[in-house]
Amino acid sequence: MRRTLLAIFCLVFSCHAVYASKAIDSLLKVLDKTIADREAFTLNKEMRIDAIKKKLKKQGFLDDQYRLNGDIISEYQSFKCDSALVYIERNVQIASALKSDNYLSESKLRFAFVASMSGLFTQAAEIFDTIDYDTLPHHLKVLYWWSHIRYNENLIKYSDSPKYRAKYELENKKSRDLLMALLDSKSEMYLKEKAFKLKGDGDYSTSAQIQEQLFIGEEPNSHGYAMSAMGLAMVHRELNNPELEEKYLILAAITDTRLAVKENESLLTLAIHLYDKNDVSRAYNYVRAALDDANFYNSRFRNAVIARTQPIIEATYLAKIEHQRKNLHLYAITVSIFAFVLILSLYFLYRQNKIVSTSRKKLSRTNDQLTAVNQRLDEANLIREKYIGYYINQCAVYLDKLDEYRRNINRKIKSGQLAGLQEISSSTTTLDRDAQELYQDFDRTFLEVYPTFVDELNLLLREEERFKLNKGQLNTELRIFALIRLGITDVNQIATFLRYSLQTIYNYKSKMKGKALVDSDHFEEKVKKIGMFVA
């Protein structure tokens, strides 16, 4: 049972860790985008201030001018300290003109607050000394101790000496007690100061509970929201909740950047936090952004605080970049070697493929030649089989005819029929008949071997010159080229076989070539390929 519960707990914890990590990553991406767009937020802030300044120009009453100057000071006190001090000085002059002690004290307290944020601690202390606290109305007494607390907090952040920091912390505790004594215990301001007091006393859990309730009530994208998120981040650091610390630091930084708050500690604190997490790149970007804000605000105090951390982060970042550069150089060399090996391999592969391709072409040509030879052999075998059978049969026929002729002559001699002998020897009828039978048998046998001979030869001739013969019959011209198709190219042999003179054979050949569609020099080669045997 315990093992099951432990497994379930581990699973739930793992899922929570994964979800929290993804949420933090998403918030960091939002912050990155917000920092990239901060020029637009700065422009919006300046436009808002310009709008108040335009209203101020139209005001003739000093009270109205004092009020609008106050609005401008509220905008400038976290944006540009020098400009804020200029408008505070104007309100001091208006307070003197109106002879208003309250206006004058309020302006002095605001001057002390802005001066302490910009690092003018001596001037701020002198201002506090010039104020008669006992004569202040209640709301200015509240402002007096609230400003004192902010003054001491900035001194604590600025000081490097543990001794002086302890002194400022003690004074801050006294100032907070005096402020809380002036406040309604149910007011928001009282609860905020109570939470900070509890944190200072080490009661982090109670402080976190109060601050979380106050944070829920803050309007998002407001300065109060950013300050409340920053307070929660600091108390969760003490509670050792790094995920919540980082979450609230990011929310504070996003809000401050969107509101163009140049005097902020959220970005710097977040940069240090990320540096400790070894996220050096983001830490470097954020500390650079914080330094730009401090320079824009013209805060010597904030610059001094950043100067303690920025060189360390920057050195680590540059070391990381150098390490990455060396790795990149090494990777480049490695990739170059691999590329060289790959190119070399591809070259050899190309050479091998070329050799194989050449060999394949040679083999293909050899195969084509072998195929052609085999075709010719098959064709020759077929012709041999056909014509051997044909000539064996013809020999047998002519032997029978010779034997019949011999017996006929013998009978004529025995019977003394000399006139009959003379008639037989002088007549060519029998010879012509035998020759005609020979040619008919030749035509039949040849067309059995090459049944498409006449059709294919006609395709080589002009349409009006093509032959139209009875089936199974050749004429003299076709027999000449039939003999050429059989490989008999000797004109003497052709003339002897067909019983024509050489000149007649030449005339027939020339006449046929004159009818051809193709070049006469290639006509006989085309004829030799007619009906080529395909295995």
C-alpha cells in the first residue's frame, strides 16, 4: 500500500513539475517578446505624459497646475528621475506662491523619494531634516514614513557594508512601525506593510499568505500588480520556492516593461536568478535591458547595484560565447572533413558508376550484337531447314524426270525413232516448263520463310510503284531481291539462277532502286533487313 501511495505521489509530483516548467517557459517567451517591444511601450508612456502637459498649458489656476504637475511627477518618478525632479521643483515654487505648507511639505517628500531612487541619498536626508513632522497633517505623516521606508530600503540595496545595512534595516523597522501606527489595520496599505514586517521578522509563510491575497486584488498591468508580484517573489525566495519565485519575478518584469517603468529591480533580480540557474544567455539579455533602463532613468543608485552583477554575468556570457565559438570552429572543421570525405566518396562512386555504366553499355552492345547474331543464326537455320528440304525434294523430282527422260530416249533409240529423238533434243518446252516449276517452288518456299516480304518491300517504294501480285507469287524483280534477302549478292549467281544476262539483272536492280523512297545506296541494306527473325 505504501509503495502504491509513493508511486502515485511521485507521478503527481512529476506531472506538476513538467506543467510548472512549461508555464515558466511560456512566461519567459512573453517577457522576451515584451522586452523586444519596449520601445513601443516607452513611446506610449511619452504620449501619455505629453497629453497631461497639453492640459497643463491650458490651466491658469495654480492649484490646477499643482495637481497636473503631480500627475506628471507620478508618471516621471519611475520613468525619468531628472524630469520628475524638475516638475517637483515647479510644485515647490507653486506651493511658495500659494503659501501652502501642505503643498510644500508634500513636494519635499516627493523630492526625497525620487532623490533616494536616483541615488541622491544625501539630498534626500537633508530634505527629511527640513520637514517639521509634528506640523504635518495625517496623510503627509503617512507619506513621510512611507518615503522614509523607501529611502532606507534603497540604502540597504546600495550599501556593501553589513554594519551599515544592519543599521538601515533597524531604522526601516522603526519607520514601518510608526507608519503602521498611523494606518487603519484593515486598509490595503497597512496589510502590505504588515506583510513586509512579517517577512523582516522571519514569518515568511504568514507574509506570503497576506501578499497573495493582496496580489489577487491588484489589477493586472498596473504598477501595484508589479510591486505585489515582486514582493511575492522575494518572500518565496525565503520559503525556498524557486519556481514561484521565478514566476512572480517574470510577472513583475513583464508588467514593469509594459508600463515603461525604468526604475525597476525585477529585471535585474530575474537576471541574477536565471544566472544561478545557468541560463546565461537570458541572464545576459535581461541584465543589459536593466542597465539600459537604469541609464534611461539616470539612476546612479541603480547603476551601482547593476555594476556589482553585470560584469560577472557578462564575463560568463562572453566565456560561453567563446566556448560556443570554439565548438562551432571544431564542428566546422569536423563538418569540413566529413564533407571532404563525402565529396571524395561521391567522386569515387561517380567514377565507379561511370565505369559500371560504360561496362553496361558495352555489355548491352555485346548483348545486342549477340542477339543479332543469334537472330541471324536462327534465321539461317530456318532458311537452311526450309531450303535443304526443298532442294532434297527438287533433286528427287529431277532424278525422277531424268530417269523418265532416259527411258524415253532409250525407247526411241530401240524403236529407231530418230525423228522423235531430234524433236526432243531441239525443243525447249520441257526446259521452260521445268524452270517455271522451279521458280514457283522457289516463290512458295521463300514466302513461307518471309511471308511479309512483298508488303515490307512495298513500304520501301513510292505508293504508285508498289507491287500488287497474286498471293504466293513473285515476279522477276522481286525474285532478284528475294535472292539478295537470302544473302545471294553475286550478280553472276543471280543471273544464272534466273537465266538472265548480267546486264538484265543490273537493269532490274537499277529500275527497282529508282522506285524507292529511301536513298538508292541504302536500298539493298533495307531489303536485307526485311522480315528479320525475332527470337
